[in-house]
Amino acid sequence: MKSEDSDPTSESRPRTERDDEAQALTGRTLTSIDELRAAVDSCRRCTLWKSATHGVPGEGPAPAELMLVGEAPGDSEDLQGHPFVGPAGAVLTRALQDAGLDRQTVYVSNSVKHFKFEPRGKRRLHIKPSASEIEACHWWLDEELRLVSPKLVIALGGTAARALLGHAVTVSQVRAAPMRLNAASYIWVTVHPSYLLRIPDDAQKRAEYSRFVQELRDAVAWINRKTSHPEK
């Protein structure tokens, strides 16, 4: 499986220059989340669109207090054009419910908006996006953050954390500890739901799922405390 790589040309260019290019390629700055679907489908900032069925924009209310960001669409998401509708999405939806959250009240998205895969017979196996692909898609993530204006962004896994923070982190070292993301939002890092699907031992899988649900509960409690006692 291909690991993250770097694109020296892209990484060495100032963020403002890359953002100007992104706006030129997409044709406009978004005025609402409703514009995302057509805009993402027309994105050509990297080559992932060539083999994808659909671009997969984020979905949910805007503004929203809570925003969840994963890595990239999978096979089901690519075919349906919606985020977190496959097996990992089912785990996420159940965990949100167990944490007392309605998925319809949170904004759900991914760091990269097109499916990256390699064919394996009739199957399409997910490949982790490269650093240059994450960077190419960052403009979309910035637009979503601006329009959703969440109090807390939960990064589901290391790729999402890297996309949001701009550098790699070890999930286990920063997990479930709020960090300032920008002037309006904090970030909270946890595991991706697909990690829970890959745990072979049933007892460990139940324990890790319970921990994930508790972290979602803790995130909601943190938002409520911030709302009740905003910073002076």
C-alpha cells in the first residue's frame, strides 16, 4: 500500500499562492455549502478525479458546532457521492447515536474529496492519499471550515489531523485533547472508525469502540462548557 509522499514543488510554495491558484481553478469562492457538490465534481487540482466516480463533498448543517473530518472517500462513498456511507460510516453513525448525537446535527467531511484506490480483481482497495494530494485538497477544507464555523473539529485519524494542522502527529500522543486550530475553532484528534473495523480481537474491539463513543461524549461536553463559559 502506498504511503504518504511529499511534493517539494507544492510544499515550497506559499499557502497564499496555492490558495489563489485554487480559487482560479474552481472559479469562485464558495458562498454556501450547497455549492460544494458541483464545485468539488469540477475540481482538477490533482489527478484523483480521473478514476473517481464522484467527488465527495462534506455534508451537514452550516453553521454547526461540531465538524468531523476523515481521511478520504471509500468505495461506497465514491459510488454514492456522499461521505461516510460505507462500513466505517455505519460505525460512525452508531457511535454518534450511542454518544447521544444525531448525525444530522453535525457536519461530516473528509480531508480529500476523491477516492484513491488500486484495482484488485473486482475490488477497489483504498490507498492513503499522498501529502501533495492532501495539500491540493486543503482549499476545500478551508472553505468548509469557514462556512461551517465549528467550535470543535474532530479529526478522525492521522491523515485528517495532518490536513487540519499542517503537520504530521501521532494520534496516540494527542488523542482527545483539545488544541487551538484557528481563531474560531479547536481540534480534537481521535481514531478513524475504520480502525475499529480492523481490530481482530472481539474484546479489544468492544473496548476501543466504547472508548471512541466516550470521546464523542467528552467532545460534546467540552463544547457545552465552552458555550456556557466562553473565553473572555
